[in-house]
Amino acid sequence: MRIYIILALCFCLLVSCSSPDEKKERHYLKAMEYVKQDKARAAILELRNAIQIDAAYANARYQLGLLYLDEGNPQNAFRELLRAADLDHTNLDANLKAAEYYLITRQKDECRKVVERILQNDPGYVDGLALLANLELIEGNFDAAMTAIDKIGSAAESSDRLLNIKGRIYAAQQKWADAESTFRKAIDINSENLNNYQLLLAMVQSRNEVDKAKTLLDQMVEKFPRNPQVYLLQANFYRSQNDSEQAEAALLKTIEVEPDTAQFRLILADFYIQTNATDKAESLLLQATAEIPENNDIMAMLARIYFEQKKYAESQDLVDTIIEAEPDHKEAKLLLVRFMMKDGENLQAKPLLLKMNKDYPQWAEPYFYFGLVHLNLGEVELAQQSVAKAIQLNNYNDRYHTLMAQILQIQGEYEGAQKEASVALQLNPKNFRAALILSRALIGSKKFADAVAFLTEMEKQVPENIEIKGSLALAYLGIKDRENAEKTLDRLLEMEPGNNKAISLLLALKFQNDLPGAEKFVEERISLFPDNGGLYLLLGDILVKGQKHDNALLAYENAQRLNPEDMQPYLKTGRLLVAMGRKDEAMAQYRSMVEKQPDSIVGRMGIATLLEAEGKNAEAMEQYRKVLAIKSDFAPAANNLAWQIASSADGDLGEALKLAMMAKQAFPEEPHIADTLGWVHYKRKSYSLAIPQFEIALNNRPNDPIISYHLAQALAANGNKDRAVELLETILRDNETFAEKAAAAELLRVLKQGQG
């Protein structure tokens, strides 16, 4: 027994005394055995042990890099291969893979250094010369690229891979006949390689040689009838020819060939969505969920369809199921963001979108929705930056260009808006939203005749659309065609008798100096739409002009009852009561309400607006704060308080901005809220942020003199004095009186004096 113990001790001593070189070699050899046995994870562990002993062990790093490549871990693979190449310049394969990595990642200078190192070791190394040819081709050195291929010699004429490089060099030089014959020779040499056909197809399609492309695709289908990639290429070809029927047939073939692959069903569903066949997409995905159960990607696309169909409960159920199974599923997470946006929770959506942009930096969709969130919050410049990033990542999405056009239009950059809307229409001729934005951009840039022509054609195609008729009426007004403007607005009101914008424009056109006629006209509309609070506001304004103050108060009271979240009825009522000398009576009534119900928002808003109308702004602000203490997200109080703070000499503009943004989130399209946010930006001297808000307000309240004056102030401060002068001249000419008319006239005088 003692002899065995002694032998064991001797063995341990021998092992412990072995050198580091011997240890790393044992790990390496053991790893190679594991490789032969297809035990990749065990081999990786042994190679890492070897590298831990000797960080400069080039062979171990090379083999580890190869294993990582096989495992689908390119980041770790190329890290090891780059290190192996640096450590061992004689390992041509390691150096070649390092050079390929540099080329793929567009590190062309580094790629050239490694290629030169390879060719110094072996000037005739075929793969090295082929890579050099590719590098020269990418850098536009066509003669040098061809020289590299020629150095390979006759072998270049018998290799389909090398012939394809040669064909690409000819194509880059626009030597089309040589390129085509070279690509066809590559196909003849190896007709089993689909890539050979694809290169020739790409060239003939780039030259719009439709017949050649179709013939080649037919040959590919015959040669590779079980390869779904061929049918995808065929579908793309037919889509480029606007042949949706043939494209659909090709995509259906991909599913027939590989029925268990979810990706092809998703591609077909997306095709259906883009071609406005959503019912087909829904049916396809429902069938897919039965045939490929528990596939989160399929469920996510179905959830997106339900969301866009406003089937929110069905969409939410699917999203919940996906998130439970796969918490980081990106499509489901994006739908969660869209649910937040739907519910007006734009601020809450921001951090989620920020994380998505970080986690998926090459995915355009989150940037697009971040642009929408920014726009909803009035952050127009940030919206533009986000959408620009989405377009950078995917320049072929018409929705991205449409949103960019909308943003540019809001900013008054009408030429840019026209360009982006035109791109969207080129990508998707059926993009109605882009067409409308293009027409409005034409109106904004005063190309009224072009707008009339464009909108007239649109109206022929979509004769029952309200928005087209509203824009067409504005275009007619631009060319001074009052008759057609009135006819268009009359047709609009036949379709939608309660359209407040159309009614406002018709009032200005037909009843500018006829208050009884205007009153009767609006009352007729109210009889048709008794629940339209906006009509009561219009009626109240007309009655005030006609000195029918008691009736005006009743109209404003109805507007307040129908739209309790709208601040205008409160303000108009308060100002009118002060003008009537009934402030004390009204104040007593509101205070009585508050005494009985301390949390009465109506009572406190009434008190606040009366105080504001009387010029007691500090007391009014105190009441607005009390309203917000009762209901922290009550937009009218937040908006009015923001205005008062911004208008105060020592107001906290940071607080004003926060309040205005809160109101904006609740009512992103409300013109008076946009006006307030613009005013806060203006007082903060952020003129480029103020201008878009005033533009948004004017889009919803055309020709409002006060909003127009605010826009003129921002334009003048931002250096656009000519447009400011034009705007001021218009509002002073078209409006007999408004609250800030004297100030507008003085600003016009100062600006004109500066022009002189």
C-alpha cells in the first residue's frame, strides 16, 4: 500500500512541476479532440484555459475564433481572430478572416494593411488577391481591382467566385456586355450556386431590363424549385412592376415550399398590409397561429393588425401573452409603447423608446414612434431628429417621409414638406396622408394655382373626402376665387353639417358684415348638431359682436357644459361678465359654489377667469393652482396658469413650460394650448420652438388675429422679418379690432422702419 501512495505522490509532483507551455499544450490538444467529437462547448472551455495561461497563444485564439463562428457568435469570433492575426502573421486564414472583418465593417485602411501583410507572406495567395480585388472595387480603383484578379492567372477563369468579382468590376465600369457575359460564364461553371444567378439578376434589374430579369427568374425557379429565396426574388420583381397578383403567388409559393417557417408567412402578411389587404393578412396569421402554435412573431404581427383596426382588447391580450413568454420581444414592447401613446401617456412612453433605441440601434420603427411622441408633446425639433434617424435607417418607408413632411409643414418649411411628401407618394402612390400634406404645403408656399390643380385631381379620385374639400376651399381663397371657395365649403357642409372650420370660413366669406345672417346660419347648424360645443362658441362670439350679451352668456354656458375640458368658454364668459359690469354677481355665484363644494372645478375656474379678465393675475394664478391641487392634470388650468406665469415679469419659465407641456399632452391639437406652449417658448427665447406651435394653432384656427400676432412676434425675433411684416399687414387689414391690435400695429411700424 505504501508504494502506491509514494507513486501517487510522485505523479502529483510531476504534474505540478510541468511547465506553463506543457499545460497550455495539454488544454489545446484536448480541445482539438473535443472538436473531432463535435463537443464545441467543451473545446471552447479548454481553449479559454489555454489562453488564460498564455494570452499570446495564437493557435488557441485562432481555433477559438473558428468555434465562435460555428456557434453563431461573430462578435467574440472576430475578436479572437483579429488577435490571432496580430500574433501570427504567417497564419494566412486568420489574417484573411481579419481582413474580411475589416472590409465588412468598412475599416478599409485596416483591411488594406492586413491584405498587404498576407500577400507579403504569399504573393500568389488566391483568397488574398480576391479580397484585394474586392477592396479596390469598393474604393473605386477599378484598374487595380482587375490587376489583382489578373495576378491569379488562369484559375480566375475557372472559378465562379472569381468570375463574379470580375463581373462586378465590369459592371462598376458600365461595361455591361462584358459584365453580363462574365456573370453567365460563372453560371455555366457552377449552375448549382444560386448566388451566381443573383448577381446577374441584380445587374439586369439595375438596368431596368425587365424581359431579361423575368426570363432569368423563370430559369431560377426551374433550377431551384424548392428554394424559397428564389420566390422572394420573384415577388420583389413583380412588386417592382406593380403586379400584385403575381407577387402574391410567388410569396404563397415560399409557404408551400417551407410551411413550417414562420418568416415567410410574416413576409406575405406584411405584403398584404402594404397593399391594403388587411383582411387577408389577418386570415393568414390566424391560420398560422394554428399551424405554427406559440410563435411570438406571428402573434405580434396579428396584435399589430388588431391595434390598427382599433380592436384594442384583442391586441392587448396577444401582447400580454407574448410578454409573459418573452419579456424582451421587441415588436410586443413597441406595441406597449403605442398603447401608451393611444392613452395620451406620451411622457411615460419616452423612457421605453429611449431604451429601445439603445437596444435596437438599427431598427427604424422605434425612432419613428419617438418622433410621433415628440410631436405630440410639441417638441418639434426633437421629432424631426428622430424621424430623420428612422429615414436614415430605412429610406424606403413612406410613413417616415410622410411624418417628416408633416413636421416640416408645421415649421413653415413648405419646400421641404413638398419634397418629403413627394417621396412618400413615389414610394406609395396610395398614401392619402402624404397627398394631403403636399397640397397643404403648396398652399403654405402660396402656390395656390398648383394646389387647386392637385386637389381637384384628388377630389375626382376621392370625391367624398372632407379634408380634400377643406384644403381646396383654402386654395380657392388663395387665388381670390370666392365663388368656388363658397361652393366647395357648401359641398363640404352637405357632407358634414357640423364641421366647425368650414362654418368659420363660410361665416367670414358670406356674413362678414351680416351679423343677423351669421347668427341664423350658426343656429341652423346647432339645430342639426345640438351637442357640438364649438358651434355654441361661434354663436356666442357672434352674439357678443351684436351686443346680445345675455344670449351670448347662455351660448358660452352651453359650450362649457358640452366641453368641460375646453378653457375657452370659461375665459369668454369671464371677460363678457366683466364687460357687462356683472363681475360681482358672477363672482358671488362662483364663490357660493366653492363654499358648498370646495373641490368644485367649475366654481374655481369661474373665479380664476373672472379675476384674470379683471387683470388680477396673481389672484387668478392662485385659483388655477387650487384647481390643479384638486385635479393635477386638468388641462385648462395648467394651460391658463402657464400663460400667466410666462406673461409675468418674474415668472418661472421652467414651471410654465412644464405646465404647458402637460396641457399639450392632454390635447395635442387644441389651438389655444399650442398657442400657450408657443408663448412659453417665445418668452424663453426659443423662437425656433415657438414658431411651430403657433403654426399648429393657426392650422386649427385659421386667420385668428391674436395667434397670428404671436407668430409674427416669433418670426421677427427669429430673423424672418419679411414674413412677419406680411403676416402683420394681413391681420391688421382683415380685422377691425382684436385685443392686441395696437401692439401689432406698433410692431409692424418698427419692422418697416428697420426695412427702410
